[in-house]
Amino acid sequence: MPDSPRPPQPAFLEPDAATAQQPTAQPQSARTAPRRIRKPKWTQLRPTVARLYTDIDERLTTALEATGMGPQETFELAINTYCDALQPPIPPEMPQDADLKIPRDPNQPPPGTPADRPTAPATVVRLKSNTRARLVAACHQEQMGGKALINDALEAYLDELDLER
């Protein structure tokens, strides 16, 4: 078989310095938009899980509709009012390094014991750090768990509002 002719090869020319193009991509510059200086306020709030008794949950719903307040504001008022009423009262301003871990009920019944009051599904409320610290201090002072104290505080606050049940 005879050799077939090869196709012509393209000629590669080396660009000289005068005809060479400069790169068109620009280097990435620093961010042009101003950076956020302050944290958003909601990041200073502490998520708190509340397991309310069904009757208190229903009363709370009625109170929220009647007063126009939100759950966070109502929980804040209820907990702070409760802490002010304790003897001795919980200080209004807690230290920055105050404990924020809500304790469990120390007198919890053994597993399998029927509940004395039905519980509504868990509710998550974001509390201010100071309110959360006051709640924890009240739990320790009263030797109660967070569930019992939150329910007591809300029940007392709802009684104080004197809304029909």
C-alpha cells in the first residue's frame, strides 16, 4: 500500500511581545459591599423548648389572641413576673456568665408512670439571655425542673391577666 499523503499541519506561531494580548480577567478584588458590623438581634436570643400542659396551652392561645402579643413576649413577661414574685426574688439583671442550662425535674416519676396532666406538643420560644438565666436561677431556688416552672409561671401570668377560661 502506498503511503497516503498527510494532511497539512497548522503552523504555531510564537507571539512576539508587541502583539501579545494582556489577560482579560481581572483579579478578584476585596468585597465592595460594607460588611455587617453588628450581629442581628435574634442571635442573642436563646431557643427554649417548653412542654406546656394542654389546659395552659389552650389558655395561652386565647390570651395571645386577646392581647395581640406574641409567644416570646408573653413568655418573657410571665417568667420575669414569676421571678420577681419569688422570695427572695431573683435579681433583675443576671451576670454575663450565668448558667443557662435549664435543669430537669429532680422529683420526676419513674418511667411508665401515667401523666397526671396531658401535655401539648413542644413549643420553642426564643428568650433573652437574661430571662433564660433568671429562669434557671428560679429552677434552682425552687428545686423544680424547667417544665414545671414554665407552666407555673405561665399559669400565674394568665391568672393575673384574668381572661375567661
